[in-house]
Amino acid sequence: MRDTDRVTAPRKLYEQSIAKLIDRGIGRQGDKILILDIADLKMDRTTVIIGVMAVFLGIAYIDYGSPNKPKFPKMLNPTYDYIIIGAGSAGCVLANRLSEDGKSTVLLLEAGGYHMDNPIISTPMFADAMVFNEELDWGYKTEPQKYSHKVYTNKAAHLTRGKMFGGSSNANFMVYMRGNANGFDRWSDEGAEGWSYKDVLPYFLKSEDINIAGLETSKYHSQGGPLKVSTAKLTPLSGIFLDAGRELGYNVHDCNDGEEGFCEIQFTTGGGVRYGTDRAFLNPVLDRPNLHVADYAHVTRIMIEGKKAIGVEFIKNNKKRFVLVSKEIILSAGAIGSPHILLLSGIGPKKHLEEMQIPVVADLPVGENMEDHMATFPQVDIDKPYDVQPGSALSFLSNLKYKLFGTGYQSSSMLEAIASSGQDKNRTSPEVFLYLFSTQFRFWGGSSSFVKVIADEISEGGLIPFPWYIEGKLLFCNLFKRHFQFREEIFPTSEKANRSKHGFTLIMTSQSIPKGRGTIRVRSRDPFDYPVIQPNYLQHPDDVTSVVNGMKFLHKLIETKAMQSIGARFPDSIRPYSFCGDHAFATDQYWECYARHLATTAFHPSCTCRMGGRNDKNAVLDPELRVKGISGLRVVDASSFPHIAPYNMNAPVIMLAEKAADLIRGIDSVKHFRELLAK
């Protein structure tokens, strides 16, 4: 009997059992049901029998909810009061809040599709699995970097940006971090009036529905908002990490109290499911008659007449379409997409537009002042079995626990805690952030095309290979390798090095407000040509120093008694990199070399259409997010930030959209929260 025949028989029996469950009324046609790919499981006969018995008992029945996407209107109105471009972290919030006014008509345009119930997106553990999927990720690449990315293919960084409803809120690790209070005060101090920490905190509270014991009554949190916020304790590592912070003299605190220190990470999850802005804000209001939504609508330009935005041109179903606006257009296409659309519309640096033969509508610094965080991913070996092993996380029992109760490893992205350290006391925000990832990234395994196959099959309601082993190699590990596009020659060193069976990853980001600045430029007049993205990573010497300080802080952390109690140490694989062989390990020179070769984007591009004071020549927007010199046009997304948010982007972008909706509607929806904070 061939190996494939051994698999086919029990697999067919399993699928027939599922069909019988549906026939007997236990399920409904169209419900998503977990189908185990027994070929990849390599299960023995006993396990197969147990699995089939479990099916008959109904244990393995899974209801993901309706897999069918909403029915969006085929015919759009010729004119809307508001048109929102981009259904990402900001756009979904705006669609909800602007359509609250039943007298206003709202159109939401999104270049991607509706994938809220796709398990690749909704399951937190698969946070990284949509990378390089053409349907879910824009797949932007930077230009080759002169000062960094020396071991990356073409010396370029891959900038993941969500191409779907929910945008990058469905393509991130779900970290809910608002940012340091001083960082927002700096926005206000530099001319963005109305954006101090005191001003923005009520809008954070408006969105939130906290579900963390002990924080329900905190003045920094609230309940009843659409955005679920929870936490996850997976391993003893988080407690050891916090103890190490105490040993170094740091406070252990609430991650969102506006201060620095060590804390357990908070996530945008609820019931074990990712809460992107599509699930939290858009899906509950799709039945509003004054809200229309168009998917796979690629905006090519904003139509402007006499310094007034009058409509939007977009491509849908290979046809050019137009829709007009009576009040305002809100551009929320992200820190890369928004400047690209403005430039194609003739709003940007005059010299660049003339070089590209684009008629100049407004001479503004669109695409300038790009800021981004950089990250490194050093591994730490330990002697204790406290980490999450992929085999355990992807086991049959782990899967059942998640599907039945929404708990366990699969309900988390594997991040557990974070540390922030303000080593440079002259800065307004912490300089270094360490994220505890309770498993190790490994640079091996898997078929290079398999990630896309999985995403495609699941999005079509097909098989879910489980666990993710192919020919004895781990697919999950391969995601990291494919994601960061390392050149192949670095892998023999890291793969052959002696490695502990157990360990974790400390994701280190630095330069909370980097000194280096990048640019976004159009590549051509063709709106389907991706823009030229030049971040200029590590061009400024202060940014290099910040990364070096971060690695030294990390080194100091793992030398604490708390960490040494589990045998924490850098693995041999971090030491023998030939490209840094001229420097003694753990010296400043070694860490600089390490950073210039291995550091990459933390996926926080921002500030490319920055707001500022009305006389700020570097600002594209005024403090009410209106494009200077153009009426009826605002930009609301991470590109609007005066400076990069000190921590993660998602929570500040949601806050930005909440406040923008009030500005647009001319209302104050957070008076209640402001009064509570004043007590």
C-alpha cells in the first residue's frame, strides 16, 4: 500500500463523519469546520481512530461563524456626504462614527477584501502567517539600504501592510500599547494643538472594552467600547521577565498608564479571537442604510477642482469609476498608501511632481519626514522547559482547547510582556523596548510556497494542515525566514550552532523617536506601480547608538539573577556570525555590526503626511487633519502623526480616528470621559 493510500482512507472517513454531523443537524451547511490534514500530522492508527471517535461525539465540531462575506451594494450612489479611502485601522473607525449620523451618507472604499472569519487572520497564533500573501499583504519593499540590512536580499526591507478590511490591525501582533504620555505632549508642544496626552486619553477610553482583572476600574481603562482588550499568560517566562525588571530597579506597571517600566502585554483580542477594526467597528454597523462599502476598489486619484476635493477615481472589476462627495473626503490608506495617492493627485513637493509630469495642485511636503522603528530579534537559550514548543502549540489538544474555549496557546501571538527603558534622560520617551516572545524563532524549515497555499486554501474554506509540519520540518519557523528575506549564506552558521532545546526571543525596538528621516515618492504616473520607499535606516549616528544601547540593555537583563535562575544566555548562533568576526562579542562595535546587518523595520512607518502648526513648513496637515490649501480633504492614519508614536501604532491610530470623527462632525463625544478623568 502506498503512503498516500494509508492517508486517504482515514481522511475520507473523517470527512464523511463531518458530513454526517451536518446531515444530522449538528451543523449548518456553510459552517467552517476544522479538517485535519492527516498526511501532515503523520498520525498513527490509534490517533486516527481517536480522532474519528471525537468527531462522532461532536468534540471536533468547530463553528467559526458565517464564512460568507457581507453583501456589499453593487450599485453605488453618484454622490456621498463622506468618502473614506481605506478600510484599515482608521477607516473602519471613521465609517462607524460618521455613519452614526443617519442623515449623512458614507462610502467606504477598500482595495482588499473582507476576510474577518479567515482563521489565518482571526486566530492570534497565526499572526505572521499572512506575510507574502498577495491577497492580504500589499507586499511593499524598500529601496536597497546603504547603512543597514546587509544580510537581507537586495539589502531591502519588506514592509507588511494589510490589504484587507481591518488593514494592518489584521496583520499585526495585536499589541495594545498607546504610548508614553510625554510623546503626545511633544505633539502639542510642536504645534499640533489639541493632541496632548490629556486631550487624547478620553478617545483611547472611548474605544476600549477592557477585560483584564484588576484594570476594570482603572482611570486609564474603560469598558463598553467596541475594541476588546485582554491579556494572556502562557508560561512562567513572563513572571521571570518581570522579576528581572524589578531587579534592575524598574516598576512593574500597567502598560497603558503612560509611564515606562515592565508590564504584561495587553492585546486587541476577545474570546480568543483577533479584534481588528473590521470586527470591532465595521462589522456591527454594516446594516446601516446610510453606509455603503465597496471592496476591491483601488483608488487611483482624488479629483480636485479649484482647490476643493470633489470626488474619487477608482478601479473596480477592471473598470474606471468615479464618485462625487458633497462634504469631505477622508484619506486613510496608511503611511505608504496615503502619500502615494496624494502625490498621484498632484499634492506634494512641486519639484518631484514636475519631474514625474504630474500637474501640481498644491506644493506640500507629502512623502517627506518618514519615521519608522527598527527591530532586532535576538534569541535567548534557557535550561528550563518554560517556553512554548511549536509541537505543543500546534497539537491536536491545543487546537481543541482553542476551538472549544478560545483559550490556550492559539489564543495568543506568543508575546507575553514588554519592557521600556528611557536610558537617555533628555528624551521625551523611552529609548528602548523589549518584547518577550515566549518561543524561539528558528531560521529553518518548510516549503517556500506553503504559506501561500495554506492562506489560499483556508480563505476558500478548504483544508487546514495541522500541525504545520512538512517532511519533519516546521512551517512556522519558515515564516520568519521568508518574512525577513535573509540571504541564504547566513543560515549554515546559525543552523549548525549548538542550540538549547528551550528558549525565547526578545524583540528589541529602539529609537522611540528616530533622528533619521525617509521619503515616499511615486515611481511613475501609473497608480499600480508601487511607490519608491526610502526609509534611510540607521543613516543617523544617534539611531545607531540607540540600537547599541538597546542590545546592551538586553544583555544586562539576561544577566540578572532572575534570568540566570533558568540559565538564560545568548546562544552560540549569535556569536559566530562571520560578518561581525572582526569585533569582540558584546562590545559596542559588535552590536553596531550586528544591527547594521540584522536589524530591520518594526513595521511602524508613519509621519509621511504629518500634521503640525499652521505655520509649520514641514506639515501637510493642520491640527484638525485638513490638507493645507485644499478644502474638503483630510488625512487620518499613521501618516498624520507629527512624530512616530513611541510604542506600537494600532492603538494611537484608532484614537486618531475617534478624535477625527468628532472634528469632522463638530461634536464632543468624550465629555463623559473627560469629566471622569478630572475627578
